[in-house]
Amino acid sequence: MSELKLPSIDYAALAPILIMLGVALVGVLVEAFVPRRLRNTVQLLLALAAVLGALTMVILNADDRLVTAGQAIAVDGPTLFLQGTILVLAAMALLLMGERAVERGGVFVAHAAVTAESVDDRRQAEGAGGTTEVYPLTTFAIGGMLIFVAANDLLTMFIALEVFSLPLYLLCALARRRRLLSQEAAMKYFLLGAYASAFFLFGVALVYGFTSGIPGRVAGVDFATVHAAVEESSSSRVLLFAGMALLSIGLLFKAAAAPFHVWTPDVYQGAPTAVTGFMASCTKVAAFGALLRVFHVAFSGAAWDFIPVLGVVAVLTMLVGAVLAVTQTDIKRLLAYSSIANAGYLLVGVLAKGGVSGTMFYLAAYGFSVLAAFAVVTLVRDADGEATHLSRWAGLGRRSPFFAAIFTFILLAFAGIPLTSGFTSKFAVFAPALDAGQAWLVIAGVLTSMVLAFPYLRVVVMMWLSEPGESTPTVTVPGALTSAALVIGVLATVALGVVPGPLLDLANGAADFVR
């Protein structure tokens, strides 16, 4: 009888994940035992403390390069950089979620079980305190994302995918106003996400079958085994290509890449804006972190096979995002299609040899900018809540020049204007692609960036050159939490455009995976 051997676990390396998941469980207990009037403050401080503690451990683990937890978790440069990025952006998103000064009671529904459009629903929309279950849900999601970017085998990656996806489905349905739109968004996201997860899991099964053909080696779905199988397996290559395709569907869905992007505009529009910002920043970091690890570690030996296919996906994503952004009349849907186009630019970095550092820099820079953009969106309001239709933004520059100027700057950063983080980010992913001989991707990126600049500039023109009308909303004075998130986002967008060197150097030094 063979002796059971437990896997070695480096708890210090896993500390960021353990802190977030542990605090999420504590948050559930807070919901049960802390009086309702204190829950928002307690939960927000608890979640922010967890993020700060996890970020501290990421910094302390900066020199770690190891595989732990039975080969399931890899702690290396990309893991630590992406985990740190997720935690910083999550802190900004938590500030937006915790804001109670902009809208009385906060942005979340007071009682999730209340029937939409009912008398009770209208009553809770008038200012009852928002549900505080959002904080443990968010910390669970953050913990799942930290595992997702560190996963060293496909099953661990799938579990992490579900850990951060399920809370997001719920968070999307918890908007205080426009409840039916919010619930519709959550249902679409859930159904399509379930299909994407099924594709991913089926891909895991096919890849496992492919690894069974390695001479003298046990089949498995850890990345070292998959990498060896790509080089040595005698199994049919059809299993490999089909498995890669199905895995890609699951990951590209989370990244909001075409043609798996159809959920994005509806969900971005219907979800509470703070949750939309959280998804646009943190989920994108997690999705592309997983894509980097899967294709640069597990399937790197099949690069000649997947680069042309994913290159076509990248071009299609850029084209769909840029062209359809031009037709949008809602600011949140416009930012959704902008997010889709940016997913295409990020794919260029994923596919380029030496593009890991540029992709990680892009993810951090874009995350700061998009959270700042959604922070401004939360402030443009009327009696019915946020005024997101573009026609309502006409003349906003004359009614509130300060916030219109901030939003203009963010839009110019999205357009890639020099001295903003958007320009530096695009350069960081396009330069390695040119060096790798993928000029066709760079040309597509430049052309679609020119198209995408039009809807951004149209909003700028509407804000500054149109006269305010009776329907032009006011810009609410932000509370301390929204102000903090906005200041961080704007300063980071400026700093990463003017002095990007420190973060670029950090990304370059963290670009090597453990294998």
C-alpha cells in the first residue's frame, strides 16, 4: 500500500489569495451578526483592509519564483504583477461601490428580492440603504481572479473562473434603479457565461486526452505536462487543436473579444456602474493574465498554429469594437465597445513574442483610465439616476467644465493621444508585434484606433460646443470615496503617459514565467 503524500504548500506565496477568500467568509458572518445600520461601513473597511493586506503580501513576495500547492499555483513575475494590478484596481472599484453621498442609499438595491417595478421597488429606490452583500461577493470575485492569473493547471483555472464569475453574475443584477435592465443584463451574462464555461471544460477534457500520448508519462492538465505533450505526444493533433479552440472560447468570452463579445454592451449598460467599472478593469486583467499563461506556457510550442487564428480574432475584435462604437447613443454602451476594441489591441500583445510586459502595462494603464471614466459617469445624474444617453451630455462642458475636462482627458487617453497612458500602452503592445514580424496586426490596430477616435471626439464636441438644454443633467458633487477613485485614476493616466518608465521597467522585470 503506497503512502499518501500531501503536496507541499508555501502559505506565504498563497497569502494574497487566502486573505481575500478568508475575508470574504468573514464578510458573510458580518451580514449575519452586525446590525444593518453599521454593515456598510464595516463591510467596506473590511474589504479595503483585505485588499491592502493582500497587496502587502504581493509586494513582500516580489522575489518569489515557485510552483506550489501540488503544482496547481505558479507564483512568478506575471502572477505577482497581475495580482498587484487587480488589487489596486479592485480598491478603486470598492470605493465606487461604497459611495453613499452621490445617491442616497448607494447604487445597489436595498432588497434584492423585491419585485422590479413594484410599489416596494419604487419605495426602496427613494433612498433605503443598499444591500451590503455586495462586499463579500466582490471579495470572493477578487480572490477568484487572483487564483485565475496564478493557475498552473487547467482544472485550477476552471475553478477560479467559476469562483470569480458567479459573484459577478449576481452583482450585475443588483442595481437600485432600472431593475429590469439590470436583471436582464445579469441573466444574459449568466447564460452566456455558462456556455463559455462549458466550452472551457470540454477543452480541458480534450487536452487531457491529448496528453495521454506522451511516452512514459502520466496524462495531466498541468501546464508542464501540456507543454511536453505539444512537443512529444503521439495522440492526434486534432485533439490538441480542438482543445485549444474550446479553451480559447472560454477565455476570449471573459476578455470580451469578438465574436464572443455580444454580452458586453448589454451587461455594461445594465449593471450598476461601479460593477461595470470593476468588470471593465479587473476582469479584463484576469482574463488576459490567463490568456498569457495558457499560450506562453502551456501551448507555446504550438505558436505557429494558433497565432494566425488568434490574429484574425484580434483584427475582428478591433474592427467590431471600433465600428460599432461609432453607432452608440449611450455612454456606457460606447465604453463597452471601446473595451471590446481594447481587447483586440491587448490580443496583439498576447500574440507577439516579447509582448508579455507590454500587455501587462496596457492592462494596468487601461484599468486606471476606465475606472476613472465610469466614476465620472456615476456623477452625471438627474432625478431618475444616471443620465447615460449621449444627447443628455450635450452642453455639459458649460454646465460643469471641471468634470467635462476630466472626461475629455480620459477620452483622449482612450484615443491614444501622446502624453497619456493610452498612447504609451498602444506603443508597448504594437512595438513587440512589429519586431516579431506581425505588421498586419499593427496596421489593423492603427487603422481601427483612428476609427475609434471618432466616437470619443464626438462626445467631446457635444460636451463643449453644444448649448445646454433643459434636459442637460447636472454633475453631482462627488463624495470622498468617488473623489479618491477619480483622483487615483486621473493621476495614473497622466503619470503613465508622461513618466511610464518605472511601471514599464517593473513589467519588463516581471515578464518571465516559471515552467
